[in-house]
Amino acid sequence: MTVTTNARIAGVTYFVYLAAGMSSMATAGNANVANLTAVFMNLSALVLGVTLYAITRAEDPDLALLALACRFLEAAPGDGYVYFAVGNAIFCWLLLRGRMIPGGLAWLGVLGSIALIASLLLQRAGVFAGAGNWSSNITWIVSLPTLIFELAFAVWLLTKGVSLSRAQAA
């Protein structure tokens, strides 16, 4: 597939991923809906991993593969938030380094993901009681930059695609 096709697929998949995530929060009491939205979220994580890998592998194949592995681990049963945040940070760094998307958008993704990683690790260390729970204000505040990045990035992928990285152009 071409870089443009991968960008378009990733853009659509981001919207499916976000819609499934919002649906899972809105229907938390319904196990059948929760299971269905989990399937859509997990498949979306896998598709995003593959398409973003295809877009960024020319910039750094090792880092792109590590980010792909994180997105696959995100889709595995259990708490995948940390793997999501690490994979997202790496992909955003590669997009920034390759100048494939506007610098401000890429920096928002990098910094938002790093903040999310830090808050998730602090939560696991017991510093933030209730953090990671979507009813927590801390979780929403820390996740907001990443959410804004994902929405803006999805729109960018659908409308502009990505520029060839320096490595892809060479």
C-alpha cells in the first residue's frame, strides 16, 4: 500500500477507535456493548499500529517496530494504557523527526503522550488515587492533549495525508 492509502486508513481508524472508546465509557454497565466496543478498540489499535508503522518505518525501522509492538500489546487483554502511550509517543516522535506532519501537531502528540506515560506510571506507584479511572479529573486533564492530538491528526491524515520523510524521499 502507498503512504497515502495508509494515512487515509489510519485517519478513519482513529475515528473508529475514538468512537468505540467513548461508547465503552457511555455504556459501562452493559457487558454486551462493552465486549463489542472492546473488539472495535482492539482491532483499531492493531490497524493503527500497522498503518503508522508503514508510514514511519523509513524514518527509523527499529523504533517504528517497537511502537508497533506497543500498539499490539495495547490490544492484548489487560491494562494497555501504558503501551498505548509509549507507542503513541514513539510514532509521534518519528512523525516529528521525519517532518511528515506539522511540527506543532507532532509536538502535541509527543508531549501529551509523555505526560500520559508519567501519570500512568505515577498512578501505578500509588501517587494518584483514582487516576486511570475515567471518572477521575486527573485522568481527563492528562489525557486531553493526547485526545486533541488524535482528533487533529485523524483530520490531518484524511485531508492532507503525510509528507514523505527525509528517509522515504532518499
